[in-house]
Amino acid sequence: MKLSVIIPAYNERGTIEEIVKRVAAVPYPKNIVVVDDGSTDGTREALLKLEREYDGVLRTVLKDRNTGKGDAIRTGLQHADGDVIIIQDADLEYHPEEYPKALELIEKGWADAVYGSRFLGIHRVFLFWHYLGNKFLTLVANLITSGILTDMETGFKVIRSDVLKSLDIQSYSFDFEVEVTIKLFRYGYRVYEVPITYTGRGYEEGKKITWKDGVRALVALLKWGVLVRKRAPIVHRTSTPPTPPP
């Protein structure tokens, strides 16, 4: 099974080399697509150097201006040729070493998409208002979809390539998380959660999400909740259940 790891990056000069190195070390065939979303801090220069170092594995796409995470992912999808697509933030909050436990659920035919939940695994304990905002948005998403997610806004999403490309994502910003979640549930795809390690960072460390993004996400939930209709049920065939973690 081949992976396509899409990394949207905006002004992540301090972490981009480390995250590419760690993604490249994951023991699966892969291509890595880093979409530089108009960085001005030297990120794109670092990427050009990395592209030579990881020739044949890493592809960089340089955008002239910052248009948002969702648009960067849409751009990355055009260059993704793997069986499974992983969305990986360019910072070091999420750990590529934990891909295998999510991929197992897809490999064994149990899941179409796997979310890594920050609240089920080991996580840095701070930024209360972010926690509260995430919980509220996840609650609204569950009310709309009848799901039982614990972390809708997670940046750790592993999705079958054919599934993600079929969703026709239209979001430009952080509301990508909302659109993909509602469409996965409304279209009848199987979404699983796994606990992940989360090393959150503060604003002084480069975190970019603010309360305004939370408001946009809430608006997006109401928008996509109205626009996206259910499809005919999908008949799934599963194999042996995955081995539970020790």
C-alpha cells in the first residue's frame, strides 16, 4: 500500500526539515507533497533543498500567495498518487510515527477514514479555550452527522485516496476539517478514531489558529450541514478485525 502525505506549510521554517525527515522515515512506500502556501520566512528555500535530498519521494508545490489550508490540500491532491492520503501539519504537533496504527484499520478493510484523536491519547495539557472550542465544534458536528467523534478538528486524518478525491472538497481555509467530516458521514463512509500523541504548541511557538477560525468552523458546520445530503447506503466487506493495542 502506497501513501501520499500532503503537508500544507505556511511559515514553518523552524520545523519543515524535521517533519519531512520523520514522514520519510515511516516504513511504507510513499510520495510526500508539500504545498508551500506563500511562506515568507525561508520555508520555500528549505523545501527546494529538501527536494534534492529526497529526490523521487518529495515534491514541493510553491504558491504565490497564502490562500488557506483547504486550498493547499486541494492543490496537493492533484499530485497525490497513493492508495491512502494522510494530511500532516507542517509543525511538530502530530507524530508520523503513529501512522501505522491508523493504516492497519484501512489495510484490513475496516475503515475508509481514520481520525487521530488528541483527547484519547497522550497530549500536552494547556490552552483551555482551544480545548473548549474543539469540544463544542465536535459536539455540533456529531449532532449534524449522528457521529460520536471526540475530535473533529484533529490535524491527523488518514483517508483512502479514492474516498477523499470523491468528496469534491471546496473549502479554502481551516473549514476543510468540517467539510470532509460531514461528507464522510453523510455519504456513508466508515470513520474510525485512534488515540494519538499530541504535542500542542502555543502562539509564541508559532500556532496560527485563533478564535476567528472557530467562528468560521461553526459557520461551515451550519453551511455543510444544510448543503450535504445523504447518499445511498454503501455495502462494506470487512476482513479479520484488527488486533487491539496492548
